[in-house]
Amino acid sequence: MAADVSHLRRMAARSGFTLCDAIIRSFSHLSVKEGEPWRTLLAVSANSQAVVEAALLAAGQANCPIFFVATLNQVDIDGGYTGWNHARFVTKIRQTARQTGFKGPILLGVDHAGPWLRDRHTTEKWTYRRTMSAVKRSLESAIKAGFDLLHIDPTVDRELLPGRALHLDTIIERTVLLIKHCESFRIKHELPPVSYEVGTEEVKGGLADENMFSGFLAGLRKVMTEEGLSHAWPCFIVGKVGTDLDTTVFSLQVAQDLSSIARDYGLVLKGHYTDNVENPSAYPASKMGGANVGPEFTEVECDALFELESREKSTPDGIVAKPSLFEESLRQAVIRSGRWQKWLHAEEAGKPFDALPAIRQSWLLKTGARYMWTDRQVVEARKRLYANLAKDGFDPHHYVVERISQQILKYCRAFNLYDTIPALEKEFNRRSRLPFWDEGQVLTAGELIVEIMRPSVDMPLDKTGRFTGPFPSGAPAIFANASARVGKRTGFVGSLGQDGFGRLLLRRFTNDEVDIKLIASVKGRPTGCAFVAYDWDGGRNFIFHIAGTASDRLPSITRAVKYAQSFRHLHLMGCSLSISRSIRDVCMAMAEAVKQAGGSVSLDPNLRPELLSAEECRNILLPVVRLADIVLPSGNEAGLLVHEQDTDTACRRLIESGVKIVVLKKGDSGCRVFTSESSFDVPGFNVNAVDPTGAGDCFDAGFISGYLDHLPLYETARLANAMGALAASRMGPMEGTFSLPEVLSFIKSQSKA
């Protein structure tokens, strides 16, 4: 059960994104593409009933979403210090939303879920195995209750020697272990997707500097991909941006640097310890995606209650029947709990509470108060305080809530959150009409054909004999299918006939979740086809029937460009570009649109020089090469492009011309990768090759997938080699496409062999 049933939540569910992801992506688009101010999502620490009520009132007044986060100390299976388990917390939020009249989106998140991050796990000296088991049960409870986001933070290890920090690889391993457990539990119980947050602001957690921050993201991406968890990639990463429990200055420069790194991996930066920060407007200025605020609201709640007690003491007659003694009750409860000791500085360790300076006692009292709001004596003292002041129309509870609410509104203003619900509704509606909700990853364009094949070798096309098929085919179509099968949101621009072959292709794309919004159905023209025969030496002979069919055309430039603007990457192929001038014009316009939008372009030359002269090939390909970030040639294609006989030299010259990465495909031998810094070989995989058709296209899909996931180049090439090898192991152009877990399992099995 989610915390709300808002219109935005329902729209996000239809988009395929979680509500948290949908809001963050919309905020980014509205700022980057529409020129609106950057918005930072405010996350309120749910440390009391008064704070929950105040946050919902503030959200209603600001007309913005509200995000509640709860640590394992606050909300847990046994109730935590608030008395709420996860299900009761969701119920309380819904009830309070009804009471306050708030009908907007409400996000709920678990904060700092990891070993020893609940106080009792440390004070009772729990083992790693025991605390990890408890964290897993807590996360399961949150998922079942309908929480939207889980912050996975396994950066603490109480079994290490003092002063030692966990190794980065261990942090990554434990992060993935917990995410994998959550996803397995969620899928098993058929529960909705959740968002994830990773990282920590704690220095001892080992992610405080840029190198560790980048290394963590690169390692996390690699391991999550290997574990088949790409679909659960986090939306937030926490970074140390200058603030902690004792400081209040936010570092704009550090935040900008970390935000830039995070954006490269498709995340936004989130700050913790935002309490009492001196420059909150710097958060959106540095493109911070979110910020947690908690202890500050407890301080405001304390101050409001202390002021009420002063009013109680200054009643006209100076006497009340039974004084509340609220502050003294709270003070004794905080001291009695012992929790204040965890915030002591080194020079204060071992001193009794009363021996500390008055300013430190006040800070510790207000900081520790959030643990005591459900203490029996504090609850009774608060009731007496309210009863003593509830006269002449004055509502003490409303006074406290209003004070907290005004403090929350300070952040709503600083974070540019006022009136964001209407802006989000407009943006959600716009995105609902776009492919993949305007978050397409891979786009390609070109011929859609079917292949009709000789079932075995040495059956030439000039003799009567059996055929098998038809199989869905076309080099860009095979690429698109392979890309979608490994989890990329893939679109295709092309045309086909209103016939059985066309329906076969559409059915295959639909089943494998390739977007078909811009595949035109051409009346009066058949779908293109090819006949294929195999030689004993592995060679292939083709008879193509594309010219004059529906497959030799693309939708209009205007439609194609508008569609392309929704994608991060465009992959083009020389075989498609060579079909007609009109196809080249559409593809070039799409490439320019993707580049202008900040995306990337790749090219597989894939031309047949036996059909075109070398000069014709160059004239067709070089305009795309000038825009390309990645070129993936085979054989002598690189040499053909740059008038160079030596293949390696040709690849290096492509790099010198401005291409970022050149990948020379070498069949079952693997590939060689060239960059401006280096070149290296990546060996292939051993398979029983049955049909080489489509192997190169699947290789391309694997490389682009790894590139977009920011995998190390060597691992990206390994993924590409594996997908190419698997494609060759099945008869039929698209029959050798596999899901990402299947490809990764194949890589592991080959590595062991």
C-alpha cells in the first residue's frame, strides 16, 4: 500500500518508472530542456507525529510533493523510537494526509539501511551476520508496506579495528548483496518496483573524495550489471558536500563536481545533514537532486515546546494546578537513554552530562529529543503542558505544528519547490505521449526485412531445394532486437508492408519490447526480404529484394527527428545508409538531433564494397563518421574509410579524426579496442557456430549497452564478444539474441572453463 493514491503516482506507474524516478527525471528535463529553475527534492526525517503533520501542511501550502525518510532507529519491525513499524507508518501518513487535506504525491524512504546503523545493533555488539539479517528483514518489511525508496548503506563495520574503514570493493559487494536481496523478495511477492539510494556522507564510509566516489560508481555499475540488476540502478547517490552534524556550510563547488560525476552514471546527488545549512539555495544551484533534513525540525519542535512552557509559567495568576515540568522531563529522559553519548566529541568522552558546557547540553538535549517523544514521562508532561494552555481558543498543538511547518517551508522556497505539482502534472502528461516516457536509451533506423534460408550448407540459390523461415531480419532490426533483449529501452525508425512478413516483424518487436511507434505501415508495397545460402567455408550468399518495397523508405524527417530527441544514443549502419538518398537524409537529421540533445552516435560501416565502389562507400559513411562517438568496423572497413591499407593504422586515424572509440571486430577472435590513450585486444568466446548472420549486429548491441551503462571498456567489449558469439550459435538472424542475465551467465561459464 503506497502512502498516497495521487494522480501523479498513477501516471508514474503507467510510465514504467517509480514515482521517485519519474519526479527526478521530470525535474531534470524541466530545468535542462525547458529552462526552468532546478528543483531539489526535500526529504523530511519522520521523527515525530508533529513533524509529519507539519510537513504535510507545508506541502499543501507550497503545492509540492513531500518526501519522508525514516532510519532503522525511527521506524522498524519492532516500532523503533517512534513506535511505528513500516505498515503503521504508512497508515499514519495516509491518515494525517486526509486530516490535513493534502492530496499530492507522498514519497516514503528508508534511510541508512545497513549493518550496525541501528543503535542497538552497536550497543549490543551484534555480529555481522546477525545485523545483516536484521537489515534484510527491515527492508522486506518496508517493501511490503509500500515504501518508495531504500537507501542501502553498508559502509559501517563494527568488527574492524578502530580507525579502519571498509575496502571499496567490500562496500560495493555488500551494497549489491542487499539490493539483490530486495529485488528477489520484491519479484517473488509480485510487489511494485522501488527506487534505490546508495552511498554515504560519512568520511569513515570511504566515499568522501571524488576518486572514491567515482570508483564506487564504476564498480557498482560493473557488479550490478554482472548480477543482472541493471533494472534496479539507483536514482540517488549520497555525497559529502561539506555538511555534517556539527557544520552548516554547504560546499557549492564540491556539490557541483560530485553532481557532474553522478550525472554521468544517470544518478542525482543527494545531501544528508542539511539541517540549519546557511546557504540552502545553493542546493538547486549545484543541481543537487535531494536533501535530507531531520534534527533541525526536532530543534524547532523543542523550542516551540519550551516557549509554551515559558507561557505556562507566566500565566496571569502565575499558578497552574499541576505544572508540566516539560523541559526537565525531557532532559531526564535524554540523560537516562544514554543516546546523547554517541554525539560527544573526543575531549568530552567519559564526562557526565551535567559536566558539559551549557551550550553543548542544550545541543545534545535538542538533538536527542527526537528519541524521547514517545517516552512515557515526556508524553505525560506534554499532555499536561497542552492542557494547561488550551484555553481562550489557543491550540498548543497547532502552535507547535505551525512552527515546524514554517521551517519546512523555508526549504521549499530555497529548493524551488513551490507549485511543482502542476508543473509535474503537465510534464507527466507530455511525457506520456513520447516513446519510453522521453527516456529512450538506444535508437536505430533502416531496413526491416525477413530472411528465408537454406537449412544447411552447400545448397546454392541457383538450384531447387528446401528453405527455412521466414525469420525477422535486417541488420538494424537485429541490432534493435538484441539491444532490447539486454534491457535497453530501444526504438526503431523504419517501414514495412501490410502483409504477413510485416506482421511477423511487428510481433517480434512487440514481444521483445522494441518501441514501434515510428515504424510506418506502407499500403501497396510488400515487406522486403532476402534469400540466404551457406558455403562449406562459412561464407554466405544473398539475394536481396529491398528496392521498391516498403523497407527501402523511412518516415518523414520531421517525425523522425522529433522521435530521436527522446533517445540517448543513435546507432546507424552503412547497409541502411546505402539503400537510398532519402534514408541517408533522415538518418543524418536524426544523428544531428541526438548530438544536439547531448546524446551519442555510433556507426557500423557494414557496407558491401562488391555492390559499391570505395569512393561511394566513403561518400556515404564519412558524414556520419564526423558525428560518431563510436565506430565498429570489420575487416578492411576502417581502411576503406581513411585510404589506409593497414587496419590498425586506419583505426588510429579514425581516433585522430575525432572518433572517441573504434572497435575492430575480429569474428571468433574477439575484438581490438582503440581510444586516444591506448589500444588493447579482448579475446572472443568458443561456441559451435551455426549461423553467423546477425553476430556483428548483436556485437554492436552489446558494446553500446555496456557503453551506456558506463562499464569499463574491457568489460564492455567482453559483453559485445559474448553477444556476438551467442548470436552465431543459433540458426536465424534474431534467434541468437538473449537476455542480459543469460549473456552474463554465458560469460561466467566460459570464464570458468
